[in-house]
Amino acid sequence: MKEFVLYTGCTTPVRLPAYEAAVTVVLEKLGVRLIPMKDVNCCGAQYIESLSHTAFAAMSGRILAIAESMDRDILAICGACSGSLKAVKHDLDSNKVLRAEVNELLADEGLKYTGTVEVKHLLQIFNEDIGYDAIKAAIVKPYHGVRLAAHYGCHVTRPPEIVHVDDPENPVIIDTIIEAAGATPVDYVGKTRCCGGPMLAMDEEVANKIGLDKIKNIRDEKADGIVTACVFCDIQLTQVQFGDMAGDEPKIPVLTLPQFLGPAMGINFDSLGIQLNKIDPQAILQEM
Amino acid sequence: MTEKKQAALIVGGGVAGMQAALDIASQGFKVYLVERTPSIGGRMAQIDKTFPTLDCSACILTPKLSEVAHHKNITLLTYSEVGTVTGKSGDFRVRVRRKARFVKEDLCAGCGDCAAECPVEIPNEFDMNLGFRKAIYVGFPQATPNVYTVDKENCIDCGRCLKVCQRNAIDLEMKDKTMDLHVGAIIVATGFELFDVSQYPRLGYGHYANVIHAMEFERIINAAGPTHGHLVRLSDGKKPHSIGFIQCVGARDVQKGVPYCSRVCCMYSIKNAVMALEHYPDAEVWVYYADIRAFGKGFEEFYEMAKKRFGVKFVRGRVAEVMEGKNTGNLVVKVEDTESSKVRLIEHDMVVISPGVIPSEGMHTMATKMGIEQTDDGYVQIDHSFFGPILTKVPGVFVCGCADGPKDIPDSVSAGSAAAMKATIILSKGGV
């Protein structure tokens, strides 16, 4: 059985615990065991990154160093976290001065970054470590006639030369998995655009506009639901449907990728945290 | 003029290679002109009009095609490829593979009886796969030599063409042949390819029917093209009332490995914008550009004319995304107008992407055979930026046209003549 340390990031445990639960059970069933990380910090994405690059590198560097001490590669399930960890790893591997600086800070705790661990996003685990054939083989209750829109998340696939997940302009991993589980992936305008989430703190109106634009484009394709691979995108695409600007249209359920896959693999809804979803996905899950 | 026994090889039968061939042959030397496709003419034959004079491209090219075909010192080796190259300046041995065209060149009169009878229809490469040709075909009416070719990959061996050919020119059992040439100089004139714009999924090419690229536009507006010159949308055959041209796609983009400017896209797009308005004076035509590079003779004036007399609207900004409207097939272009710093959404019936120019397919193989160097961008490395623009790093091997970098037609012709001059200096010294 393959093993990874699971870096959940800050947002998942607090705002979307079902994502973590679903990832753990689904991957376990597909032969990947996740080991929790203790005493890890925020990756520093965007907020710290915009203030001090060294502090940012030290924060993500610490996570990488802890994974090294556990001798396992990292699975990051949040788009921003996987992006930060990969970007910082890239930095530390190519910039000796920065690495020395970060290691000096880490030495206080007896940690050291040497560059031995890899960082993977959830989509890579499905694509590279498990494979579509194994996913297909694990499907016991395939979906029928459900149309689903994939949302990948900006930091999951960009910048491609550093993250190596999928083609950022024409991503296929979620769509392939949707198909493998018997559902129909639908294309929509602006599929690879941002969800608007990161703008929430600065300009809520703009953030909501971006998010609702996405929902409208998905609705135009008559999709029954949205499948995500980033905690922040999932939260944003859900919350935006409850705002004042949302209107009266019926809400489109948003599912994280493991929550979508789990039921088709015969995993019960409870272990996937389905009841915690703000928009009830029963309409989708009944079509099996 | 005295006949000379020295010979030159020219690889590539586009306008640059043709010019080089004519200039060498007219000095009494022998020329072998090798062309990969069944006809000479190259890209210029596909273009509808030229810039900045709006000449009919075929009208100025066709006399050249005939001149090359009828020149007694030029041996035309179409549907052929260069195999091995050995030797040195003044004394090259070149093996040429003559692909079987399954029609005897000396017997075929180009009457077309065979194609009329052929039951197989295939998208025509010459029309950018928009029109159709038969499995026995000439790509275009002025194809030179005017000899048919059987596309064996698609031929069903029904033999109907054999029955109607009155000159018994068709031989479906024909085999590839090799030919050994002894030449004093070689000119590489292998031209260019267009960047594959489907590598920009956000611009919708290959995804939305009404997003086409510039070479497809050339064929659509061409009277001999698949729509007989009617400018229509591919989705529903309707006349477009609003057309947007998108510049710098597959050019000046480090991320796609094409950091350089393709030099011709600004002008060919302004020309195409003007041509669209020549077809439909009431249409609205927009050009989205990074900056307009109208550097050549008469170019800036042409650009001004497009703006002032024709009313082409120019928006400075690189297009972010092209979206297709629901059910209409119309397209919405999202662009930041960098002159007003506003993001704009502009609807069009048709979008034409202007692809950049990249080295021709097989350039690396060719360069390896010849022993010539390539630049980081994949073009032929020239010997000296100022005093050797048509010299390669190998003595006796010269380069012209787009093989060493993007060029417009006049520059390609100049380079062809220049390469011919350098080649004949070697030939004049005797040797072969």
C-alpha cells in the first residue's frame, strides 16, 4: 500500500472537514494510506507570500521538512497549499541562499530541508499513483445520466512547469474520473477560470460576481452538479449561491472529487460527510 | 548563353526557392528543384491577396510557376525528398527520393478525367482541409507540374481512373525511386509552418466552428477556394457581419516556446481585415493587437488606410478568451483594451486567429543531413547577421525564404536572388 503524509492546510479542517474525511476513506479503498501530520502550520499562501517571501518560504519549508522527518511524500488536498508547497520546493531546490536562510530558521526546531520529498496534489494521486483503470475497477454503483461540471482551481494546475498536474488550459483529470464513474462530464464557458474565492477578503462584490458568472455558465450547460478539487473553490462555489446576488434559481450541488467518487465505490454517505454539504447533493447521488 | 555543366540543388519550391532556381538557371547553370509536395508554389499559392498592394497572389505567382516549369535548365523534382547529402562545397553528392505519385509525369496531360471518375473524396490540404479533393488529384488548378497524383493512403484501388485515362498515364504499381545528383551548391528554401493555434484552448480554435485561422480565411475568401470566394461562417454558411482578428497567437509568447515576432501577421491581418470589408462593406471588423508592426515599404500607409478609409477598428490588447454564445454560434471576445485600461467583451460572428510562423516540419532532419546549424527557435542558423544573411555555417549551403526566419514575400524573393548569387559564385569556379 502506498503511503503519503496528508497536509490538510488550514481551511479544510475548519470549514470543510468532510473533504478530509472523504479523501481518507476513498484513497484507503484505492490502496493509498494517508498519515496525518502533527503540529504543522499554515503554508503561507498569498497572505504571507505577499508580505515576505522568506517568511513564506520558511512556512512552507517547515511543512516540507516535517514530511522529510516522516520520510513520506506529501499529499496536499487544497489548491493553494499544493501550489505553495510546490512553488517553495522549487525555490528551495534552485536557490541555495534561500535554502540556507530557511534552514537556519528551521534549525531552532531541529528540522532541516534537504529536498527529498515530493509534493502531490490529489489529482496527481488519482492520475499517477492509482490510475483510471483501478478507479474504474473500484466502481460498484456507477452513476447514470448525471451531468457534472468539473472545476479544477487555479493553483492546482498553474504554473504548469512547477506543479506538473494537468494542462492548465485544457485539464482532463476530473472529467476523466467523472466519466470513469459513469457520469457525463460537461464542458462550459470559462471552465479554467478562477472561482473568485481569493477576492472575498478584498472585494466581496467582485468575488461574488466572478463566482456567480461561473455558476451561470455551468447552469447554461444544464449540469446537475459541480465537482471540485480544491477546498477554497468548493466553499466559494457553494457560498456564492446563497448570497444576495444569487437570485432564486435552484442551487447546484457542489461535491469534492472524493465525495463524488465515494458513493460510486460503495462507501456510505456518513464516512464521506455528505450530510455536511450545504447544498444537498441527493439529486445526484440518487441517480446510481 | 553558353551551357554550363555545373549544377545547383534547391530544396523547397516556394517563392524563394523558385526565385533562386530561376536566377541560377538563367545564368546557364543547371538546377534541380526538389519539392516535397506534388506542386511547386508553396504558401504564396494559397494566399488570396498580397500586402500592401492587394495584388492577387495567384496572378503574380502563376507566371513564375510556368517560367520555372518551362525553363530548360531547371529539372523539377516534385513529390520528392532529399535523402543523404555528402561531399563539400563545389562537390556535393545528394540522393533524392522520388516518391511514387502513381501517375507518369511524362504522359499525364492534366486533363482531369481521372479525378472526375474517382469516387473517393478527401479534405484538400491546399484548402486547409475545408474543401475536398479526390484520391487522384491536383491540389489547385495552377498546380505545377500539371500532373495528377494518387493519394495511396486514401485510394481504394477501384481502378476506375485507369479505365478513363486515355494516355495510360496511371500506374498504381509504381514504386519510389532514388536519384543521385552531383551539385556544386545547395540552397535550403524549405519555408515555414503555421503555429498550431489549438494549443491555445482559451481562444476556442478547434472547439468553436466560427473560430478559424488566417490561412483558412485566405482560402475562404479566395475565388478558387472551397466557398468560391464567399466569405461565410463554417457553422451555418451565413455572412458574418462582425469579424474579429486576434494577433500574436503563437508569436511573442515565451510560454509556448515562440518568443520571436513572426513579422508578417500584423500586415496579413490588416490585409485580411481590409479584404473582409471589400467583401462586405457594411461589416464591422476589429483587430486585437499587441502593437502594430508596419515596418516595410508602404506598410504604415496601408495600416492608416485600413483605419481611415476602411474603418477597421483596432484595439490594443492581447485577447484573454473567446467564448461561444448559446445557440447562435456567435463569439464573445474578452480583451483588456490597454489604451483605456478597460476589460471589454465584444461580440463577433466570426473570429480569425492570426497564427505565428514556425520552422517547417522536418527542419531538424534536414539540418542534420546538411550538417547546418539551427537557432534555438529551430530555424537555420545564418553565418553572420550583417554580411551573411543567406550563408549557413556550411560552405556551399545557402538559405533563403522563411527557412532562416519569418519573411514576407518581397524579402523571400530578395533572399532567393541573393542565395542564387552566392551559389553561382561557387558554380562559376568550375568543379562539378
